[in-house]
Amino acid sequence: MAESAGRPAQEVDQFLSTLPKVIDHITSRHTDLHTLPTLATPSSISNTLSSLPRSLPEQGLGVEGTTSYLVNSILPGILQAQNGPRYYGFVVGGVTPAAQLADILSTSYDENVQVNLYQQTASVAVEQRALELVLDLLSIERKVFMGRTMTTGATSANVLGLACARDYLYANSPHLPQGYSYAQDGPPSSPTLPSPPIIVLSLYPHFSIQKAASLVGLGSSSRIIHSMPSQADDELAFDVYKLEERLEAEKQAGRGVIVVYGIGEVNTGGFGRGLGDVAELCKKYGAWLHVDAAFGGFAGLMPELAEYTKDMDKADSLTLDGHKWLNVPYDCGLFFTRHTSSLTTVFQPPSASAPAYLASSSASPQSAQPTGLAEAEGTVQAQDVPSPLYVGIENSRRFRALPLLASLLSLGKEGYRDIVTRNILFARKVATFINESPHYELLNPSPRASVGDQKTTSEDSGGLDIIPSNIVLFRGSSASPYPPSSPGSSTELTKAINDTRLLYVSATKWRGEGAVRIAVSNYLTDEARDLDIVLGVLGRLGRGERGVQGGGVSVIQSR
Ligand SMILES: *Cc1c(COP(=O)(O)O)cnc(C)c1O
């Protein structure tokens, strides 16, 4: 080592001697992920809490001491296998091997992907290409959504969508000068402007839509966000006649409308039909269509569900998540819009006010690099990618594109089709068990046993209902220890399931009543190994048998 080896050199030495221990830990977690209990035990959580430093020490512990402390005292008290094959809470996904390795590399470079300094770094172009590959995965033409960026998640992508919508609708309001900029001039004061000036029409919006509406200054109350009627035979589909009536009335009133269309309802995983019709109406009446397809947008990779997602390219703006079904690490959200100018109006200050040190080098664009390959229309060349800070909330940003690009490349379209299909088939097996069990009620059966055949109803599907996607929503039956008549029974059932630490599920409410929800979104979930474990736990609890507690796959019971 250099003679002048001071403190940083010691830290580097410690880093190098500690790194193999971290690799060992990651290796054993990776190998054991399918046998690890989903949750920490209550005692390990309390041990972690009592081991937390009470104050910042004057003398640091050093790299090695600190890392040992993390591995021995902190990590045992956090979720042990949220990225494992039987964690079915929320929609969490996991981390594909290529993504995990790339994320480690990304941290190692710690690059700030903020300004497009294309002559100094390719990172912004890498991010752009990763976004283009996501469009390829979904068979959406790249040129449709020329406004694209990576965010921290679907929530912030929804913020971007509503912010763009707000600016677009004010700029096109019949009560304001054409091109009015809310971003620059704030809320307008025109006496003829209706109150509220903009409303949101939706069916079952994800809670983050309310947050986004509040944040971008639309308001989040029910005066702003309206729940629209659904079709008589499809509660997840807009009643397009009612929607058209409403759009017509709002147009008469000169009010801006944002239609938020969810693909993949969070409780049921379901989709309504009719995105294409809704898109046409939005176009006809000048409404902005924001599609929140955080996880559901990927369900269409399974050919029989493709009809539900095929019109995503009609959206004015589109939200997707990378950290859910794409199985890349937190945090990773994706935002797309066809209105690039709305995006830059919101996030790019007039050039005079942009600090000079943030200027990109695009003043001297090089000619496009000859690649020798014909590229899809809408492919953006390195020097033309807008600086991320001008198309999103953050200035400083992580190089989160690297794990996304790695995962997409590693698996290819086929690999992702396989994950989505396996997850959905797994969920359907669980749903079939729930449906046939006297101890449970399935709450999200599909009336279409054969999706794609519009005529098929539950009567002519031989009673074998299936769920459309990757979520199973259910509750105990009156023949179970968790009867619907008993208040809180679904919460108790959820707790009993989760206490086994063999699998993890979420408690939720559906149609005002308690329910349990299994969302399958992890690439590791394996029918051959995990289905028996899941059905074993559900079977025993449904029959009122206890004692499956403890975690560890060695206690797997027969169904
Ligand atoms: C998960 C989800 C969100 C929120 O996404 P985050 O990535 O957690 O911010 C928004 N909308 C839908 C439909 C979701 O499923």
C-alpha cells in the first residue's frame, strides 16, 4: 500500500477484507431464499430495536465492525424473504439475478444520472435505451411515447402524469389565453374559469392518484376525484355511455378532465374491458387519459390477457413499475408520455433561470453515431436525450437504469413472458383450490373462464371460475373458523397465515368487507415447490388446525 496510507486507505483495506463476507451473506441468502421464513420473529425484531445505536458515537466502528453489526444485529430484524417465492403481500416482485448484480455494480460506480453530458458519460443514453426496451417488451412503438423517464416508483410517475395533464389542460382551457402555463404562472384567476377548473374521473384509482392530485395542486377530495359508474356486467370497466355524458357536460362547462384508467386493480388484479373506447372518448372531448398500469400493464405478456393491455399506447401518459412485476430492485418506476412538451414545460425552467453549472453539453451536438443497424423509429440518440433533471422531479438520481437494462437483457421478452405466465397460472391454481374448498370463498372469480371469448359466462364455464390475473382475493367461509359474519375474521385469517412465516398475504377490504389477498409477482415462485406449501397452510387453517407456526419449510404440511 502507499506509504501515505491514511484513514481512507485503511477504510479501503477494510472494505476489501469485508467484501467477501458480504458476498458470503448474499450467497447464502440467495441459496436459501425459498426456505427462509418470510418474516422475522417478534424477538428478532425487538433484538434489532434494542441494538439500535442510542446516539452517534464519537469514534466510528469502522467498516468491518459496522458490517458485522448490520449482518448480526440489524438484518435479522427486517423482512427475511420479501423477495422470496412466497411473499404475496402488496405487489412486490423480487430481484432477478442479473438485476441484483447490476444494482451492486451501479452502487459501485455511484453515478449521478442527472444531466446529459453525453461526451463524458453514456449513462443517460443507457437509461433511455432501457426505457425503449420496456416499450419493446410491451410491443408499444417507441415513437408513441417520446417523453420518458425513470422515477422512484409508480406514485411519482402518477405525479408526473397528473402534472403534465394539469399543464396541458390549462394550456388548452377555453377560459384562458391559449398556451397558458400553470407551471410558470401558477393558478390562473379568470372569473369565467369553472370551479374546480380540473377534475379527475376514475373507477378504482390507486391511493397514489389522490396523493398526486394533491401534490400538483388539483386537490384530492371527492369534489375533484370522481368515481364513475361501471358497466353492469363488468365492475372494472367504465360505463362508456355515462362517461361520454359526463365528458360532454364538462366540455360544455369548459372544465378540464383527466381520466385515470387503472390496468390491474390492486385488490383483484382485474382489468376492465374498453380502454380503446375510453381513449377515443378522451380524444373526442379533449380529456387527458392517464393510464396507471403499475403492475397490470405487464399481464398482457400472457397472450390471452393481451387484449386488456393492447390499447395502452393510446394513453396521453402511462405509469409502469419496474420494482413490481419486472423484478428489479427498489426503487424503480417508469413514466411515459406522448406530450413531450408538457413534460418539459413542467420540469424545465425557462432557460434564463437554469443554473449554468447544470447546462448539458448538447449545444455542440455530434452527428449521430453510425450503428450499422436499422433502429426502430423513436429511438433516441445519445446526444438528443433530454437531461433527466428536465423531465422529472429529482435533480440528483441513482443509476437505476443499469439493473433494469440488465434484467431485460438477461431474460429477454421470452423470460418475462415466462415469469408473468407462471405467476398467473400459480395464482389460478390457488384460486381454484379456494373456489373448491368448503372453507373459503373466492371473491374475484372471473365471469370469463375462457378469456377472449366474450360470450363465455360463469354458467357455461362449467363452474370452474378462474381469476383473470395474478391476484387471489378471498375470505373464510361460514364453515371455517373465520366466518364472514364474525367481525375482523379476515384480519385474523391474515394473521394466522402470516404467523406461519411460510407465506405472506395482505389483508384488504373489498366492497366494504374484509378480505385476504395473495398477489403473485416473484420470478422465483415455483409451482412444483411452492404450491403445496401454500395450499397446505390454507387447507389446515381452513379446517381449524393450528400448529403450523414456526416457519421453515420442514414444517410443510400436506393439504
Ligand atoms: C403499486 C401501485 C402504485 C404505487 O406504486 P409505487 O411504486 O409503490 O409508488 C400505483 N398504482 C398502482 C396501480 C399500483 O399497483
